[in-house]
Amino acid sequence: MPGTFDHAQAPGGWWGRWSAERTTRDLARDLEGGARPGLLFVHLGEPDFAGHLVGWGSGSYARAVRRADAAVAAVLGAADRAFGRGAYTVILTADHGGHGRNHGSADPRDRTIPWIAWGDGVAPGGPLPAGIRTMDTAATALWLLGLGVPAAWSGRPVLAAFEWTAAPDAAP
């Protein structure tokens, strides 16, 4: 919707990147400065970069995943301080899987991604149904914001992750 976008920040170019530490430091600064977005998208690119450069499952990839894990902890800490512990909803996922130094094939390692929901309104315990796809994340975010999912989209909200099945009230 026009006039509803708060802030964007990203490195330039196809291979432009910066560290997870910078991403989380900048995010914490914004939240400590009073930013209260209704939706916050944070991309931590180290695992993807290491997967393409050296290979998924490599030592470099494992170190990148540990850096991303520490960054997720920092993001959650900043969100706790800004919104109150657990007073928000988190979806943690990846843009794709991979094998070797590649992805994009029918190989299950390329198509399988983590998909974790936590926080306000999330149903406790238990695994989610198989078959969650990357495009389901955007559909779920729209649903959480109380917005309609375009009929032409392939993605569908992952309703099984939540305590309620009706869309929450639309964001102000």
C-alpha cells in the first residue's frame, strides 16, 4: 500500500553483501531508536554465500550457519527489547536449499528448507506438515498482517503453524 513502507537497507549489486553482525547491529539501532515496523524482513546471507562459494555442508558453510544462528539470537534480543518478550511472531526460513555448490534441481536437498514459526499466536509443539514451500512464507506474512493473498499466487498461508485459523485483524 502506498505510504506504508518504513525503511529498506541492502548492499548493492547481485553479489553485494555485508555481515550478519552489521545487519543485526543496524536493526538493533533502528529498534532502539523507536522504529516499530508491522513487518520486519531480515536476510542473513552468509550461509547462501558460503554454499555457493565453497559448498553446502562444508566447514565454511557450517561456520556461516553458526554466524547466522548468533545473528538470529541478536535479532530476537532486539525484538524482545523493542516489543516485549514473545509479543511478536517470527518466521525463520531459508530462500532455498542446496547440494555441492549448486541448487535449482529436483534434488530434495535443493527443495527442502527449514520453516520455523515462533511467538505470538503460534501453536505450541509438534512438527508442521511436509511440503511447505518458499512461496508459502510470503503468503503467511500477508495472512498474519490481515491482508488477502492474491489468488494468482502459488503460495498459501501455513495455517497449521498458528493457534487460530481466521486471519488476524488487519494491521492499522
